[in-house]
Amino acid sequence: MIRIGIVGYGNVGRGAESAVLQSEDMVLTGIFTRRAPESIHPQRDDTPVYPISRLEEPGAEVDVLLLCGGSATDLPLQTPELAHRYCVVDTFDTHARIPEHFANVDAAAKEGATAAIISTGWDPGLFSLMRILGTSVLPEGTGDTFWGPGVSQGHSDAVRRIEGVADARQYTIPVQKTMQAVRKGESGFTARDKHTREVYVVLKEGADPQRVAQEIITMPNYFDAYDTTVHFISADEMAAEHAAMPHGGFVIRSGRLGAARQYDSLMEFKLELDSNPMFTGAVMAAFGRACHRLHEQGRRGCFTAFDVPLGLLSPLSAEELRGKLL
């Protein structure tokens, strides 16, 4: 049994918990939190909850930690710090900073003789695999990725970190006209051409809505490259109308094959999710299995979805995979 620890018990943490409990080859040995442990109520009463400082002490019964914090401020510090002592998996999703994050985690994991897999989930993660598959099979072609319509956890978390914000949900909405053009082989679209963003914000008492809105729409790597609309609503309206966390998206690649480029080809991968965090947690758990196996093979350092053989994600043996899925 692979001993799994979960760091952070928000939406993604609860998704990871559900995924681990559904996995026959995993056991959840602890939830580690910055909150008061007694305030955490796991799905199973016998799941221990510890302060995160417990991970600084020797003897934690963990093979792999699933790090379920946010990409804005948590994971850039947490992942390399914990990779010094544990095998870790995170969902760092600030695309522009992935090379920097990889370098920091790689150095820490190699120093600590651990294995780490960063930027798992469905994008980056599964969508990344589809992009490399599409460009490899159809090297002469065009393609793009579209997210939504749905709630972005990372963007919502980034808004909640703004001073004066009590709660927030951010919806990413693909531009249908642009998506159809990409399917036809057109290219050259900007981020603004492809998506719009809708942000719903509950303000703390006394917060300046104009300042908060300006901080949102100008936030680098999150909103500054998009047409963004900010709506200020009440906490009751947020609870009534924005409690669900659906998401999804498309990876599209089109190209032409043959000596005269006469054969059109279209590859498309689609996700349609009732719960973004539940699905993200499920992907994390699968990569947690792969991380443990990489470490057992003697691999050290940082890895991404590109470095993990797909067979390592599955609880099935190589023989079973060949017999059932090949």
C-alpha cells in the first residue's frame, strides 16, 4: 500500500482525499493543515489530522505527499521545501512560471534524494499530454487549448488573496467563434481572442471596489491579457448561485498528411467536469502512484507529466495493461 499524506484541506484536498479512498493500492495516513487540526473533519473519522509542522519532525508515515495549496503563494514555497524530505506531487498551474518552479523543486528533490512531480491535474497535466501528442503526430498543423466554461480554482484563489476580498469565483469562457476557426486550421489567435473571464467577488466590509477591480484586471499571468468583467455580489448570492465548481475544456490539433498534404486530420480531447477539484484530486492521486514508483526505481529530482510513462499512473501491472488496454 502506498502511504499518502495530503497537505491542505480545501476543495482540491477533499478531491484528493476522495481519490485516495477510492484507490485499492493507497492508504491515507494523514491530513496536514495550517488550520487548527480539530477544525478539519475528514470523510473517515479514523483519518488522522496533524498540524503541518508535523512534517518537520522525523517519523511521518508517508510515502508521497499530495500538495493541495494554491499556485499563487503556497506551492512556490511549499513544494521545494517539502521535496527536501518527501516525495511530493503538486498542481502548480501558473504556466509562465513552470520552468522556474521546476528548477527550484528539482534542486530540492535531488538534494533530498526524493522524487517530485509538479504541475499535475488536467491543465497543466492531462492537457499537456494531449498537446505533445497532437504536435508529435501532426507536426505540420495548428492547434490550441480552450478552457471552460467553468470555474478556475487557481484564478479564484489568486483573487481571494487580494486585500479586501472575502470570497471569489472566476469563470473562464471560451470564445466559440475562435474555437471553430481553430478546428478549421486557422491560427494566430491571442489569449484575448480565445477566452473571456468573469469574476464574482464578495468584498470585506470597507473594501474599495474600484481598487479591487483594478487589481484583478491588471494581475500579471492571470487577467491582464484577457477581457475581464468583475461583478460584486453578496455572500448570500455567492452561496446560492456559485457554490458548484464545474469546468472542462478542449485540446484541438488539426493538420494535413500525405505527399501533397491532401488528407485533413483533426485530433480533439474534451473534458466536461461536474467538479473541477474532484477531478483534479483524482489526477493527483494517479500521479502520486507514479511518483512512488519512480522513487522505487531510483529516480530522483523533479518530473512533469512529460516524464512519466502512462503505465505508472495505473494500479494495473504491465502485464494486465497489455492484456486489457493495449
